Amino acid sequence: MHNSISDSFSDPLPPIQKPVIIRLENISKIYGTGSIEVKALNKVTLTVEQGEYCSIMGASGSGKSTVMNVIGCLDRPTSGRYYLDSVDVSGLADAELAGIRNLKIGFVFQQFHLLPQLTALENVMLPMVYAGIPASERRDRSMAALQRVGLANRVTNKPNQLSGGQQQRVAIARAIVNRPVLLLADEPTGALDSRTTAEVIELFTELNTDGITVVMVTHEPDVARLTRRIVWFRDGEVVHSNLTPAEMAQVAIS
């Protein structure tokens, strides 16, 4: 029987399974009680793998902000399970959730939330202060993060000495300085003009190319199209979990 080298490689290799960073299992979130009960999320099941670049979209009131708060451990689900980097965070105490947020998640918001009395460098160092990282390492890592976002020459500037785009870059540097498993962005371009929006989204794309998992809530179709996967919410439910940018245009008008 003749076996060539090519025969031994004829079967296709199985796809490489990447670790799941976000796993939502039947997540519901209910506000109020009785006749004023509002179901913001209704049995949402969703996974995001390591290295994905994902945007969450939907109309106002669709549940996208609520799911962002759950993913960010800023709010607890009423029912269901949430696994972040394989850890069930659904029932953790407040102090444990605070530790998870600081070490595993980097946050970027529409409003930059920089402390006005601190320099760019000092703002970026803050998460490491809470994490107990030694002062010398805090400075080195903060300098590296600011260099990564193109602000090595602005480390001593305070927020009021920076443009909106530069302030958002400081916020991104602060979000990545603890080397989180997830970068979570909530309308990160909402306060920026179109040119600065393009620059900030390009930075997110570069960070994702470097291996950081990015999940972004946005109401801007032009921003969502620059990500690789779009999750579409409607009435507290996921109606499309894996849209491509090209497919999104059809959903938006339907």
C-alpha cells in the first residue's frame, strides 16, 4: 500500500479554539417591580472570544447599555450566569467585582473621566495605584502606554491642556495599562469630531491587531463598520449575534 506524504496531510486541520473571554448565559435584567417592571435584558446568551473586535448596536432602549454594564461588572444581572475569562462573576461580592474590574477590564467612556488636577502620566498611573503595583513600575508602564497611544510628548500636560482626541487617548492608555483581558468602550467617539473619531478608531484597531479583545457600544454605523463583528440588540434581546459590516446595512434599514 502506497502512502504519499501528501496523503498523510489530506484531512483538514480542526479550527483552533480560542479562549472565551465573555460568556453570557440566559442573562436577564429587570428594573422596578409589579406594573412598573421593565425587562431591560431578556435571556441574553452571547460569547466573545479572545482577540475579537466587536461592536454592540441597537436603537435607544434596546438593551445595549445595560449589557455593557453587566459585561463591565458595573451592574448585576437579575438572573443568568456571566463568565468573564472563565470566572463566574455573577455572584461575587462588591469588593471582588471591584478587583475584577481593575485587573481584567479596561474601560473607555464617551466622557473621558480624567482627573483635572493630574497630569496625563498621573491619570494613567491611577489603576496601578489601586492594584498595588510599585511606584517605579507604575511610571514605566504608564510611559509605555502613553507612547503606545502617541502621547509620549504630552505626559506632563493636564487634561485642560489637551484636545478632546488627546484626552481620549490618555483614557485609552489608562484602560490598557493594567494589561486587561478585555477593553470595553462605551460610545468612545460620541464627544469627538469625525477626523478625531477616525484617529481613535484606528487606535482601537491597532490595539486589537496586537491581540487585545475589544467590545464597543456605539450608535454610529460608520464606527461599527470598522469593527469585525456586530451584535445587534432589539427590545432587550440579541437579534443578530454575528453580523459582518456589510450585512449590518441591511439590518439597519429593516
